[in-house]
Amino acid sequence: MERPDTILAYQDRVFRLAHLVAGDERRAARLVERAFRRLPAQADDPERVLAAALLPASGLGWPWRPAPGASAGGLAPAELRALRGLLAAAAPAARLQLGARVLLGLDLGPAPAPAPAAPWPRRAPDGLGLRALLARDLGAPPADADYAELREHALLRDGALRPARAAELRAALLADGPAGERARALRDAVVRADERAAAALAALFGGAAPPELTERLLRQAGPRRGWLSVGADARLQLALCAAVVLLVAAAFLLPGRRPAAETPALAAAPALPPAVLVERARDRFAAAPERGVLYERYLAEVGAETWRVERWYDYAPPHPLRVEVRDATDRTLFALATDGRELVQGQFRGGRDEGQLRSREVAMTPAEIEALLPILRAQPDGLQRFGRREIPNLERFYLDQASSAPLADLGAATVAGRAARLVSFRSTAPLPPAGASPASAQVVLAIDAETYGLLEARVLPDGADAVGVVRTPWRAEAHDVLAAAPAGTFRLP
């Protein structure tokens, strides 16, 4: 790629990051010019090199203030002031690392180990520390949460925690009782703060590079063979493409391009054509690994309804499984389990008496269960009525639409700590009947590169006035392939 092409490809994204780092458009422009001057002619990853070169020589001052009436990605005025205060106090390297993670999907810093019993810092030293402070102020953690705990959960979310400690935290997240509740509250605080900060930064620092900066960069690059000028149409197309990439990156909180340290199998998402990827996701158990136990938990939200789907599935024959659907109060609405050998169990809450959980057990032969297995592992499938509610299978809802729509490949990402591929399509029914569905929207799906599970579904409404209004009807809270399942997993109480 010739230098003018590189400038046009990266200038807007790099400028956004520079604006966040410097806090002032003029200083941001100077940082961008310096970064492009230092960019080698043959850089393997130009965006990473440019981003890393944005660290200012001096960290004095950060004069940025939001413009009156500026969209803040859903933050209340007090929350916006807290965000600005944390960014202003943070070291420039901390703003650089956080901004690169959110705006560009890059991990620029090492993954430092959490500091045990460290006090809350007044000035975030790095991006991880800044995320811990944001989790404290924007994520609603437990009142006694400490700095080291939130740093640890941020590392776990990125897949950068030491394997032994990561295993301990995952076990705590699955535990019952106060310890498990606390671990999940800490994790949720980090997730909430990451999402809210990403939406706010994308809204507040989402502008394009000033035209005069583009002119200076192109003059700095010098003439090229066949280079005449940048037409208005080309600039508009580049700006629109950059805006879409930024919105998708912010929506999915891309935490970096490196694989998780403790999961080498997820080092790279296979570059399958989008249509093939979707078909594998629709029939993901047919192309599953030969061993290991899949554990996944999803949060689903449509309209006023919220529910969780939890699934255990043993990839090894005879493929025991367990699926549960719980409402916002953690009541079981639907449960199904089989040992794969002789028993199928079901639980269902509905009918006239929603308070009653009905149970049934059916003895079957291994051959009968094997024949029934494709239906069992697709549960909860279709639109199922639980009392007066309609609880749709959102996996099937979105994958079925994607299978019959023109698809765009948005590349690799890390979602819920997993290597994934992003695909998008335009939908005229982006939410199930129970939700308040916009007339048309772009739907972005994140599909796991190893298991082909649907990790997340994002709905981005059409229209310039809807920028930043993003719904997440379906997202993974946990998704992993374990060596084994705890005893008693595949038996309902």
C-alpha cells in the first residue's frame, strides 16, 4: 500500500485515538503527523505502529471538555463528569491503552499482574487501572470491592490472567452462595463499565480527521504514481466506512488482537466465508470438537423481558447435556437434561399456575436418546410459551435470518474473551415480536471461532439520528470448553 493510501485508510481512526490521548484537536493533529512521519515504509501492521507512536512526550494538561449537548453514549451528566475526571487524571499511557482497546480494537500494553491489596490510585497508571476505576464509578460493583479485584476481573475478561488464577476465578463465578454472588457482581461491574465507557468514547471521540490535517499528511507523503487528488466522493466513502467500523468496534469492545494466554486453541479465528460460518453456527454440534465439555451462559433481553440460557454439553459420546432457562428473578422456566444413556428429564413452568414447576422423567434406550439428540440439543427451540410470556430462541432467530440474507464479513474480534468472527446483515425484523422492533436495522453477529456458538447479537438501527442507539438482545456471559463437568451436572434436581 502506498503512503497516500495508508493515510486515507488510517487517518480518521488514528486521529480519534490521538484526540482522546491529547485532549485537544490541535495537539491531536500534531501527534498524528508525528506518528505518520515515524511510520516505516513497510510496516506489517500500520495501525498498531501509528497508535503506539501517539504517546506524547509530555503529559501536562488534558483540556478536553464535552461540547454542550454532546451525545455521551447514554451516560448521565454526573457519570460524564466522572468519566472526564478519570481520563483527565490518568497517565497519557492509560488513555492511549484504553482508547486503542475501545476505538481501534488493539492491545498496546502488557498485561500487568494485579497488585494484591493495592489502594485505589488517584491517577490510573495504565489502561487496566483505568478500567478498574471506571468499573468502580460506572459499573456499580459491591460496596467493598477493591482495586486489585476489579483489575483481576478485567484481566480475566481479556483472557490475560495467569491460567491457574483464571481457573480459580472461573470456579468462583460458577459457585453458589455469597462468594459466587460476589464474584459475579465484580465481573458484571467490569462488563458494564467496559460497555458504557466504549459507547461514550465512541460518541465523544468519533469525529473524522480535519481536512487540513489530511492535506498536510498528503503533502508530507509526497506525490505518488497516478496520484491526482482526493475527490469528495472518495472522502465521503472513506468517512462512512470508518464510521461503521468504529461503531462495530465500540459495540463489541474489541479488547485486542492477541490470543488468550490460557486458551491457545483460540489463537486465530478461521477466515471462513460468512455464509459458511453461519451454516456451521446453525448446525454447530455436528462440527464440534471430539472431546471437552461446553459450558455457556447467555443473557437475553427483548422488550421488558429478560432471561438467561445456560447449557452444558459433553462433546464425547453419549453426549449428556443440560439446558436451563431462568427469568430475571432466577426462577427456572424451562430445564432439560439427559445422561445420554437411559434418562431424559424435563421441567416446565407455565400454564394456569406460573408458580408451579412441573417435572417429568422418561426412561429411554441409548439408541432412542441418540436419535432424539439433535432435537434435545437444539432446545429451547422455536417460540415457546412460558405462562403468558413468549421466550424466543434468539440464537435460531438471528442465525435463520442470516442464512437467507446477504452477509458482510467484518473480520476477527474478541468477544466474551473468545476469538470470534463478526458478520453483519440488514434486517427488517431485527427483534422478535415481543420487542419494540425498528423498521430496519443492521444486525451484527459474533460467532465463536472454535465452537461456532453465537456469542452476541447487536442491533444497530438505521438512520443518522440513531447513531449510538445499540441494542444487545443476546450476549454471552460465559462461554468455555472445559476438561470435565462437575459431578451431577447432567441430572436435574
